Amino acid sequence: MINNILKKTEEKMKKKIFFFKTNINKLRTNYASPELLSNIFIDYYGKKTTLKEVSNIVAENSFTLKINVFDVNIIKQIEKSILNSELNLNPISKGNTIKLIIPALTEERRKNLIKLVKKESESTKILIRNIRRNSKKYINSCAKSKLINTDENKFYENKIQKLTNVYVKEIDKILKLKVAQLSKI
């Protein structure tokens, strides 16, 4: 039972690392990638929907993304979502098509992207720590209900803390690589 908790804790932490990697890898600044828009959501008839589900996104060239919208009625919503995102892109609409020109990477944009990556890393660390907290709560409740003794409680708390330390270090390592990548582009 407790080993199951350790396994689930590690699985949850791995998922958070995976999502963190996925999110920051979308920040490819040397060319326009449709993945840049994967975190854009639209309220499509009362349902939160990804931009990818309501349009076709292609890289027209290395600095331009072209969004072919399936439903012309939601173009204004898509534009608003893009403008409200942290990507700092200005959509240009024509018919059922929206174009996004990815600006050349300036020093200011580079700094903004680094800030964005650091913010994402802090959010992921908080999620990892929340997983730790919830697991420790469960283990402490097991100790209170006498399912495990105090020595086992300490042992499992230490195990969870070690897992947390490993994944926080992993986040720091990924962050350092991405910041270095953004700094030299």
C-alpha cells in the first residue's frame, strides 16, 4: 500500500517533468513552429478547445505561421487568445486565415523568453512540492491510524523528500540548458 504511494508519487512527478519539458521545448526561437501555439485555448461553443482542434496550423516559412480556421465565426476569439497569451504575437486576419509573423529574436525578446522559462520552472517546482505534500499527508494519516509505525513514517517521508529533490534538480538542469540555448541564439 505505502509502496504504491511511492510509485504513484514518482509517476506524478515524472509527468510534471514531462509537461515542463514539452512546454519549454515549444519555445524554439530560431524558426516558426506550430508547437508555439499549442497552449492557446478558445471557448468554442462553451467548451475550452485547443487552437489545433479548430484550425490547421502550418509554418509558411521560417518566420511565419499560417492558421487556417475551420469556423470563420471564431476568428475574433482566436485573435484575442493569441493577443492575451505570453507569446507577444500580433495576428493578421484575412478571410478564414490568420498569419503570425514571428519577430527576429531581439535581446529584449530573448530576456522575455528566459523569464517565461524561469516562471514555468517555478510553477513546475511548486507542482512537485504539492505532490510531495499530499503524499506526506497520506503517509502521516497512515501513521496516525497505526497502519505504519513512526520509524516507517520517517523512512517513507525521507524517500518522498529524496524523490522531490531529484525532480527539482532535474527541473534546474533542464532550465539551465534552455536558458543557455536561448542565450546563444
